[in-house]
Amino acid sequence: MGVYRIRVSTGDSLSAGSLNQVQLWLVGQHGEAAIGTRLRPMRGKEDVFKVDVSEYLGPLLFVKLRKRRLLQDDAWFCNWISVQDPASSGVEFRFPCYRWVKGDGVLSLPEGTGRTVVDDPQGLYKKHREEELEERRKLYRWGNWKDGLVLNMVGTKLCDLPEDERFLEDKRIDFEASLAKGLAELAVKDSLNVLTCWKNLDDFNRIFWCDQSKLAKQVRDSWREDALFGYQFFNGANPMLIRRSNELPSRLVFPPGMEELKTQLETELQGHTLFEADFSLLDGIKANVILCSQHYLAAPLVMLKLQPDGKLLPMVIQLQLPSTGSPHPPLFLPTDPPMVWLLAKCWVRSADFQLHELQSHLLRGHLMAEVFAVATMRCLPSVHPIFKLMLPHLRYTMEINLRARTGLVSDFGVFDQVVSTGGGGHVQLLQRAGSFLTYRSFCPPDDLADRGLLGVDSCYYAQDALRLWNIISRYVEGIVSLHYKTDVAVKDDLELQTWCREITEIGLRGAQDRGFPTSLQTREQACHFITMCIFTCTGQHSSIHLGQLDWYTWVPNTPCTMRLPPPTTKDATLETVMATLPNFHQASLQMSITWQLGRRQPVMVAVGQHKEEYFSGAEAKAVLAKLREELAVLDKDIEIRNAKLDMPYEYLRPSLVENSVAI
């Protein structure tokens, strides 16, 4: 009984408001009351009104709403509804929504305090949980883009996606406008260069139209240097391959006369300063045929030494694995003729392009995040605290991935047009890479230890990844501790267990043999698993996404394809290098796509800075505030460190790390 003050917030995207009428009901533990006031919600506005309810409702559980169409359905994006309860000394209860309201069905919004099944002993939310998940499982279904890969959200067209997974107008307009601009620039570059004969490496400047990246210009000016070549393994676009050597690789066969090189490598090995980057995953992958012309792949091995000043310098490059009955593949050395050594490094960088874009970026970033997203929507109701924790980190992932599957890696897509793993090799590589999706490799404390990168002062990726992981881990622990007081509470949460099992057994197609859990028995296990999910969607993706514009814009540094076979002799010339690197059209398309996907996004949410408030309690808000404080400290520390560096490392700087896989 009493007067309730109600506020209704509408989103600010262009079509968030609605001409349809919206009716509300308040649902308490002891009763339900219809609200006489009917809304026509306006974009970016907050409706405020009071209503006198005669019956006693008890503690509020839900706000129900129904949008009644007039001549046509006009969808409404509702942010949240809050109710000031007169029986609770004016306490305001928040009912988060942050989704589209379509049709004329009744939608129930639970009060924003996170509740597990264990937190609901009276079963007040039981029916809502069951009905919501039943509807979600009809809407969110597993698909199988290619056999042998992790699963994805079903659908082949953007209209197949649920409306709540689609880009809002600001994101869509920016994405499609940048795509149109990139294609227009590509047409201009092609027209200016179609009759031009490319004779030397400086000719790539004709398509080097990059004003957004100072680092890209440094790369253009210094890409031939061994120090920059080695630096990229630690801090470039793909820091996921380098590891400290425990022994000399078995594939490294020394021809007669190279005993001194073997001795040098063994000396570095004993001093724990020997590192390796092995691209064996590319061995035997089918290379693309572009416009009836065969292109080529290599599977290099690079051995590098860490100097006292922190520089990582290459010692030897082997471009192919030894094969039975064939001469041993040559070993390329820094002392070889300059063009021979440069060509060998170009082959390494091209191989790195393939593994970066397909294994590190697409598979370990985008497709993994989509597994988490689909499983979350299928297994966790909106009242569940882990749903509230995960949801901001899953925004836009399904649409950006569907766009990738239908544009970048589709039949006749960008990879088929200009990338040496296109034409089917990219799918073959993704299928192979699935066996390397281990749980430890997604957790920086374990992965960095396994690769021997802890304590390497010049590996800024390792330092920043570990700090960001620890910050996210403390955030997760803070939320988990509010809702799980004991390990038994974790074990007894059947929704949480179903979510974990759905990720490992279904989405990842039985990844328990690679260390992924099928159940969470303790609070510590739950925190580690949830932290892994959030870090993958935030820091890990950003660390392999943000460097593309810097390192791939100068095409010779990381060529998308190679037009001649890997060298088997040491007689390469400038003409050989130019004939091997991408032609001007391929290079232009690489630059255009790199610009579109790698540019700083004007529509982005930095990690931890989402405006959606899915938790209503003061304690949960305090945990989020603490996260933001720690992220600000890390951001400032990175800024101070970078001011002293010739090449700032910013890919894990919290103000630049996106809150989800949204690009």
C-alpha cells in the first residue's frame, strides 16, 4: 500500500523510442498491481510518474511490461525501470533490461540483485528462470560453420541473429561507412597503380596512406632491422608464438660446416637466453590459387637470442621442415647477403600473418568469445550473477563474427582473394589449431610460465597481460564472494555447472582432454574459469587485434601472401623479393582491410567502463568501482612507462582495451 515512484529509461540509439503504448505491472512477493499510466517512451528520455497502489505487494520481485502495437509493431529499447517502494523507507529498486522490447507479449524484468538457485530457497524466481531459459534455447542455437571447428551461433545472415545481438545504429553506421571508405580508397589506389611497374621496395609507399598510426611509420622506416624483427615476437601483433627454448628443436638440422652455429645456439640455451618461434602448424597446408596463379606458404622456424639490453635478435631461420629423401632445407643467417636474409625474414613475417589472423585472432579471440556468448545465453537466466557479470563482455560478438564468416573467411571472401591460406587452407589451418586450444594457454599466469616469458623485462605484453589478468581476477572474486559463501554453494549451483559444461563439452566440442573443466567444484575454480572467459573477451583479444594497423600497414613487414615458392638457395636479389611479395592490388587490399579493422574505433566501450548496470546492490557496485580504480592505475602506469620507450606498447592499456569482442 502506498505511492510508488516509477522511472522508466529509454535507450539513446536512433530508433530506441516507440510510438506503441507500454503498460506496466508491479509484482511483489504478496501481490501484483497494474499501473494505470501508459507510456509512449521517447528516445533518450526518462519517464517519471507516481502511482497509488491500494493493496500490499510486499518486497518487489518483478516489473512486468507489455508493449501494445497500434497499426504496426514499433520496437522499444528499454534501459531499465526503477521503483521507489514506500514500504522500504523510499528505497529504490532497479530492474535492468537493456534490450529490445518487441511484439505484444508480456516481459518480466527481475529485480537487479543477482540470485543463484541457492539464493532463492522459496523458489520465487524458479518459474521465471525456467521459462526464460526455455525461450532463450529456442532463440540461441548452436551452429557448425565448418566441421572440426568450435561451434558458433546458428545463422548465415545478419537477420538470423536475435535483435539484441545486432549492432545499434551508431556502431552499424560507423562500421559500414568505414567499409565503404576503405573500398573507395582501394579503388583509387588501384587506378593510380594499375599501369605502374613496381621495381623496388620503396614503391610500396605509393599505397602507404596511413595517418592514424605513428608506429606504422616507424615500422616502414625500420622494418629491415633485425632488432625490429625480433621485437615483434614479444610486443607485435602476435605475441602468442614466442617461447623460451628448453632444447634445440628436433627439426633444426645442421648441414656440414655449421658446427659453430650449433655451438652458439647451445651456449644461448645453457644461458636461458635462447628463444624460438615455430610455425610448423603451417606445414602441408594447401596454399591459395589467386586468379589462376599459384601462391605459396612456408612453415618457418626462427631461433633468437635475448641480449642483455633486452633486444631479441634472430640467429637462424629455417623455412621448411626436413622431409625424408630430400636435401636438408637451408639455414638462413644474418651473415647471408642482405636480400637473401631479408627475403627469409619476409617469409617468417608472412607465416606470422597467417597464424596471427587465423589461430590467435579468429580462433582464440573471436570464435572462443562466441562460444562463451552462446553458452551464457542458453544456460544462465538474467537474474543469475554470472550472467550479469559476463553480459557486458559479450556485446556485439555474434554480429562481428557473422560478418567475418560471410565476408573475410567466406567463399570468395577477402582471404580467398588475397591471402595465401585462402581457398580452403584457412579452414584446414583452423581445424588443426583446435588441438592447441588448451585451458592453460588461455590463462596468462600459466601460459606465460609455460612459454618462459615471466620476468622478461622487454616483453611488455607479458607484463601487462599478467597485471590485467590479476585485476580482472580480483573483480571476479569480488562478485563471486557476494553470491557464493562456500565451495558447496558453487557445487550446488546447477545453472553454473550447466554453463561450464556447455562451454567445454558442446561449444568447444569436448575440450576436457585439453584441460577445460566440465564442472566447477570450488570458488577458486569458478573464479579462474570466469576470469579466463572475461580476459579472453577483453585483454587477450585486444592484444592481438590492436597491433594490426601498426604492423600490417607497411605490407613488406607482414605480407598477406607470397607469389613465389620459399627459396632453397641463397641467390635472391631485389627482383626476387619484389616478385615474391604481394602485387599492388593485393597490398592495397591488405592495407584497406587493416585500416578498417585495426583503426581506433570511435564507437567502443573500454574494459570495465560499460554504462549498463545489471547489478543493483551497493556491494556489487562497489566491486565494479574498485575494478575501475585499479584499471585507471594500470593505465597510468603504462602511460608513464611508454613515455620512456621508443616504441610504446599500448595494446593492453585499459583505456584502449575493448570491453568485448566487438570488432
